[in-house]
Amino acid sequence: MVSPILELTNINKSFGHVQANKNINLKINKGTIHGIIGENGAGKSTLMSIVFGLYQANSGSIKINGKEINLRSPRDSIINGIGMVHQHFMLVENFTVLENIILGFEGETVFGEKLQKAKEDLEKLCQTYNFNIDLDATISDLSVGFRQRVEILKSLYRGAEILILDEPTGVLTPQEVDELFKILRSLKEEGKTIVLITHKLIEIMDLTSEVSVMRQGEMVGHTKTEDTSKEQLAEMMVGRSVLLRVDKKEIKKGESIFKVNNLSVKDDLDVTRVKDVNLEICSGEILGIAGVTGNGQTELLEALSGIRKVESGNIELFGEKISDQNNFLNPRMLKEKGLAHVPEDRQRMGLISDFKAHENLIFGYHDQEPYSKSAILNNKEITEYSNKVMQEYDVRPNSPNLITSNFSGGNQQKIILSRELNENPKVLLVGQPTRGVDIGAIEFIHQRLIDMRDKGAAILLASVELDEILSLSDRIIVMFDGKIVGEKENKNVTDRELGLLMAGVA
Amino acid sequence: MSNIVVDKSKVPWWVSNVIVPLVNLTLALLVSGLFVFIAGENPIEAVKLIIYGSFGYIQGFAYTLYYTTNFIFTGLAFAVAFHCRLFNIGGEGQAYIGGLGVFLVAINLSFLPVPIVWLLAIFGAFLFGAAWAYIPAYLQSKRGSHVVITTIMFNFIASSLMIFLLVDVIRDTNQMAPHTVKLPEEIWLPSFEAFSGILGIKIRYSPLNLTFLLAIASLFFVWFLVWKTKWGYEMRAVGHNTQAAIYAGISPHKNIIIAMCISGGLAGLLGVNEILGVSHKIQAGFPAGYGFTGIAVALMGRNHPIGILPAAFLFGILYQGGSEVTFEMPNITRYMFVAVQGLIILFSGALENLFRPQIESFFVRRLNREVNA
């Protein structure tokens, strides 16, 4: 038997306490399109970054064509014929296509004959695979789909035999996806090997001949695509692990206090990310939003919390319209009305990592008494309060003067949570409350959220962890491509049903 | 190529805030010594002259403190904006316009009781400096025009504007030079020799005056503002993480404008020293580069008042001691000391991180060894 073009054996990789890859074994055969599928955080991107030399594995071996190799940097991988197209393109916007492709590999090709030669080679490549790209066009003038082609072309020009694509369709329109698939098929016909990382089942079924499924850092199965079905893959992806059920009282649903009507929201690139969403939350209820990252949950939460402008539709709090396309209340005003927000990205938004813990514990409430009086911060009060809540929420170490970046992820999250829950909000928006948080803290955070619900708060919980949604929510909606594609009472829903909705299949 | 990665949380504060600046300063002075040597003079003698010139006699020391006063203002100005991650390069222009504020208030309100004139003149200096910084701040926050570019441009505009005013509008028409009339003597700020006169010590003229105390007060003001008020808190929040600031309902626009205006106002206070304290009139080009040197002062002082005070004093020593050297050593010209300043800026600003990783990792390793032992 021919040895596989790429073989990974017992790859392990951990970041701090989090093990992103556990004993991964993978064989990829030459001339195939091999899919790697899994939920967010399953470890797919980490694994491929190891193959591309961006990260070094803690242990394990990588063989190419049966020969063991040592990949210390992307350059090593490129020399060994591995190319990678990232989710976010690595292109110089104001360079031309040609300049971007030879960048870093220019050698003597910048001038004269050699440059002409490079251009001819590239034109040949373009023709072989039907790229249809103008090599002299400036990147900033190209659409996303074309930019992606430039990335692919770049890898091919550098001699890639194995091409890794990380979520290539996330940013593309349906037409662009079709074009991309055509290109990938013709690459395969020419004998190239393609590794496709995705969480979209449709793409796997359409394109791949073999598929490997990852879950929570482990490889849970390999199969030929023709021998499997979407349903089976969804099951493998989500897993049937025992749920971490939280002690939860019977729901005491109150009146509806938070309502979203026909809401649409655009992201910074002017792409509509939330499409005509309607939802309603009652006091004493947790509404879970399930869905794979990037399906509009982020933008939805940002719009609801007053950070992002509403494109159309409106939001009501206690029957009062708080936002529509013409005006919106800023986060501070919303806080005063009893709406708190635990943002999904704590590093980027939830806190300031260079600030001391006590400064982050009053962040957003810093201009309220007793933390400040007539503009002067009351350090004594702040320290007292910080000591108290850090004890109550078991933040370790319990030192309010420590710079926040020195706390672990779980403890940073507790800092945010204690801050946002301390004021007893009526409505609580929570995004990914336990991302990157260790098990002990997860339980604690979940219990706090349940306590808030029992006290009568209306909670909107967005999470890509299906277990989390299932164990906490009273009612679940699923978002896919900016739309709500399903709504279920938590009593009568299976993870499999949700998995299919999340993948846009059902 | 080796990349040294240092765990920042393990670096003791005195290593990054004291040792590193001192190493950089020492290097700058060593290279300067080399220049002095090449120019044909003895570097050791030059150092002796600097120390004598700036500390050796009362008048010299008074000059040193006078320069220090100016550097405190412009250093603080840069530091305040920097806490909001804004590079205010416009201290020079803001100081120039601040001087206009002092003069206009003082000359028009000189009939009021003297302490009130002083207070109003200080207020005028701050207001005019702040107003000059407001325009770049507005352009940054609303239009995204980078303050580095606009503040540099505004230095030129301030200079042209002041020349125009000094030639055509507010010139003392009894003479030809581009300066105004002198302010009435009653409202001049008391000088150092006036104070020492009261104590019965007679010393020769120096430009040191009461403004020195205003500079010290400004150090406290900035410390209090940045670390003890919610405004400082919000400015720092915007500077460190704009996204998070928006999440917390803190307006980046508002804080960019506040930070720049306070920054410009502090630079404007230089006008109090120069006009109310020393020359008592506006002369063309009176900020004389203090605004730019303030950037180096702030960088050396790590943008903290406690650091800015010694950094300003150091530059005061260099200014005063430098003039002593040029006086005594014919081969050393005034420009040599501009070069020395340049070297300090180079080593403590541009090359700030040249030795930082090595020094920090050295101490981290040593300290860890002690802990483990």
C-alpha cells in the first residue's frame, strides 16, 4: 500500500491548562479532498496550524510521504509542500496580485526577466485551474472570493502539494462558494491533496471523499464520505456525552420584559449578519441561542446591548422602545435601566487586561455611587467592594491590585460576571460565559446564572457549547446564517435535532 | 536571531521603571562623551563643567530649575494625551498659543487685584493651549485624522499665526522687532531673587520664578486626574482598549477630546513661565523647542509624574550645564548639546526597547534563582 501523503501520529498540544489536541491520529491520502469537521473549539484549527508549522506540537510525529519531518515554522511547511489558506487572508491590500504572490519568495524575481518568468508561470497556473485572475489588479479592488483565490494561487506557486483550507466558505457568497468548489475539484484532478476544515455538513457531503470528525480536542472518527450521512456526522460531531445537568427548579415564568421585533443588524464590513430576528424573553426564564460561531449571535448581542447600531426593526425593554434604526440607548443608559451584558469576548470587550482587578470590577459602573462621588474615585469603597465580591465569587488570587491579565481565563470571567450580576439586573445578556474556563469555574458560573433566573431575571444566553445551552436553557432558539431557524422547549428536544438545525440541514 | 520572551508579570517594577531608563541614559551619555572626545575636549572635564554649571552656584541652580519648569509642563502635556494613546506632538504650538492667552488676559485685565490677574492669566494660558489642541482632537475623533499629523501641522500654523499677530496686530509699535509691549511691572510673577531678597540673600538675576510652584502643582494635578478621577479612568480605558470602553458606555470621542484639551492646556502653561514670569512680553518663537523636548521628558519619565519630575530636572541640568560647557570649551558649540539631547531621545525613546528584553530577562532569571534556591 502507498503510504499516505500526510500522516499524523499521537499529536498532543495544550495551551496552559487547556488541551486543544489529544492523541490525534490522522492519515490523508494523496489526491483526495479530506474533510475535517467539528464544533467550534474542537481543535481543528489548532491541529492544522501544527501541520502548517505555526504551532509546535507538545508530542507526536508528522510524516510526509512516509518520511518523518520536523516543522518549526511555516517556511518548513512550505518547503515540504504544505500550503494553508487562513480564515483571515494574509494579503497586503495595496500590493498587486503578483506582488503579493512573490512576497517573501521574491529572491531575484523583483526585476526584469525573472519577474517576467514568474508572471508567465503564474499565468499558466491560472489557466490550468481556471482562476480567472488579473495578476496586475490591486488586492483592495478585489472581492473576497478573488482574494481567496490569490491565497490559493500563492500556495500553489510555492509548490504546495497539500493545501489546507480553514473554513474557506465562511466569508463567501453562495455563488463564490460554487466557484471555489469548482477550483478545488480541478485541483484534485491535477493530483493535489486538499484538507478542508469546516463545520458545515453540506460542504463535507458535496466535496470530500473522506472525512474525520473532531470533538473536544479528540479525533472521534474517520470514514469515507459515501459511507456516511449528514445525520450520522452531526451525531458524531455533537457527541452523546453525558450532560452536565445543573440543579434547576421548575420554571416560574413571569411576564415578558424583553422583546425584539424584526431586527436586522450589519457588521463592520456592512454585511447583514442578523436577519429579521424576533424573540421575546420573560422574567425567570433563560432563553438559549444555539448556533455555530459566526452565524450572527455576536452581532445580535452587540445590538441588544447598545454597542452596535440597529439596521431595521426595534428592541423593547419593559414595553418601552429602547432601540431602532434612528436612535439607540448607549450601554450605560441600558445599565441604568437594568440591562447587563457579559460579552462573549472578554479580552476584546469585557475588561481591560492592563487594568488592575479592582478597576475592572467597576468597569461601566465607575461613575456610580459609591464608586465615585463628583468625579473622584472612592478608592476605599472600591477596594472594600472588590475584596467582598472577589471573595463571594471565589476569584483567585483574591488580590484587587493585581493586573487583570495575570488572572486565569476562568477568574477573569468571574470578575466580569461578578461585576455584571452585582447590580441584580432585570435582563442579562450572556455570550459564551464559559469559553476557555476550567470545569470548576464552569459549574460555578452556571449555578450563578440559574440563581439569577430564579430571582426573576430574564436571561439571554448565547453559546456554541450545546451542552451548556441544553443544561441551562428553558427554551432554545437556533441561529443559522443570521436567521432563527428553529425554536424548541428544552423538554422535548434532542441534541441531534439541534445539531442538524445548527448545521443548516433541517 | 534570538527572540527573548519575558513574562511581563514577573518583571519587578523597579527593573522596567528605574534600571532600564538608567541604562539607556548612561549609554546616551557615553556616546555623547565620545562626541566630546572627537571634538578634541576632555569628556570628564565636560561632565565636571555640567555639574558645576547646573549645581555649583545658586544662580546656575536657579537656571536649572527654570528649565525644569518648562519641561515639566510640556512633559506632562505629552503624558496626559499618551494615557489615552494619543501622541500629541503639538506641545510647541499649544505652548505658543498659550502664551498669547496669558498676554491677552494680563494686558487687558491688569486693573484687577494682582493675584486675580495671575489666576486668570493661568486660566487663559490653559484655555488657549486647550483650544489649539481641540481642533486636532476633534479631527481625530470625528474624522479619523491622525493627531500626530495634525498636531505637527498645527505647530506650523501656530508659528505662522503668531508671526502674523506679532508683526501686524500686537507688535509694540515703538520698535521694529516682532514682540509686544511689556506687561505692567505690578503683575509680573515674583522672581527667585525677589524671594531671596526678602530672606536677605542677594543673588544675581535668574529667570526662575513662582511658576516653578505651578509646575509642581501640575504634577499633582496630573497624578490626581489620571489615577484618581473617573475622567482619568475613562481616558485610560479608551487608551488601553477602545472596544471595551464602548462596551462599558464610555465615549471614545469625548475622551479623546478631553485628553487632548488637558494636554494642550498643560503645554499652554509654559506661556505663564515665559511671559508672566520671565520676558513679560511675547517674543517670536519663545517656546524654543521645549514642546518637542517634552516628548522625550515624558518618554523618559514613563508618562508618570513621578518619572517626569526627575526627567525634566535632568533635561534642565543638560540645558544649563550645557551652556556652561559651551562657554568654557570653545570646541563645543551649542549644537553639540542639541545632539546630546538627540542622543537621549534616541536611546530613551526610539531605542527604548533595545536592551529592555535582555535586562528584564536577566533580572527575572536572577530573581527566580533566588526564589528557587
